Amino acid sequence: MKNQTVAGPITFVCLCLSLGFGSTALPRTHSQNPAPTQKGVILTTHATGTFDVKLTPQPSEDKTDDATLGRMTIEKQIHGDLEATSKGRMLTAGTSIKGSAGYVAIERISGTLHGRTGTFILQHTGTMNRGALQLSITVVPDSGSGQLVGLTGRMDIQITDGKHFYDFAYTLPDSR
């Protein structure tokens, strides 16, 4: 709808975040550091914790004022097994059907994961089909740097009582 405001896509994103888009139940305590293994062995583990997120709507670059499309910046402070900051960009799309929308996002994470320091990129793809939520957050292949080179994985989020939780299932070559 041409007269719809950008509030539609922004509302979708806030709804997705508040519902814990694609989430699973997460423990309320942090996992322990992975057990030492032999050099060259791939470690598979989970990192859990909390994060604070700030979404800032950005003005439309489209001169047609198609308000079904929106964009915003993402800033996160991540705590727990992953101690990091994040900056990213998000694109959203709303529809005339209540409960149907989508978003894509890319964010660069910089910090320490279970004692290993570096950066990596997460790619988000989310849809809501008449209220049914689906979310995929995946590490971009070969995006790890520093001690996170070779990182692969998938992240789930959940929001409980207004607090954001993550569960990051990942593998990382052991360089010890």
C-alpha cells in the first residue's frame, strides 16, 4: 500500500525481536569453556548469553515513498560466552496482509568468543507468514578473523521478560 508508513516494517522487526523470532528455550546460565582437545580437532560447542540491541530507522532513499520498505542500523552489546559489540544494517518489507513481512540483515561482530578474539559476520534472513515466524542467522563463510578464522555456526535468539538471549552453536578449528 503506497500510503502505509515505515511503521509497518519497523513494527514487524520489533515484533520479531520481541517474540524471539525463531527461538528455542535457552538456559539462563553461560556454558563452560570448551574442554581442551588435540591440535587440529574441530570444536563444536554452544555460546550463550544476553545482548542489548538498538535499532535506528534510516530515511528512505527511494523517491517514490514506497513505505512498505524500510531500513535501519543495528548496534548491539553482547555479553556472556561471546563478549562483543556489533554494527549492522537491516532491510525490512511489510505487506498489506497483517502478520506477513520479511527482513534481511548483515552485522559485523567484534569481540571474544570463549577466550578467542576476532571478528565475524552474521547474516539474518527472516519472514513472518501471517504470524508464523521463521528466522535464520548464520555465520558468513570465511568471515572470521584473528583467532576466529574458520568459524562456522548458527545463532538463535529469544526474548523473555524484555531481555534478549542468544544461543550460538558453532564450530572452530582448534589452534592450541
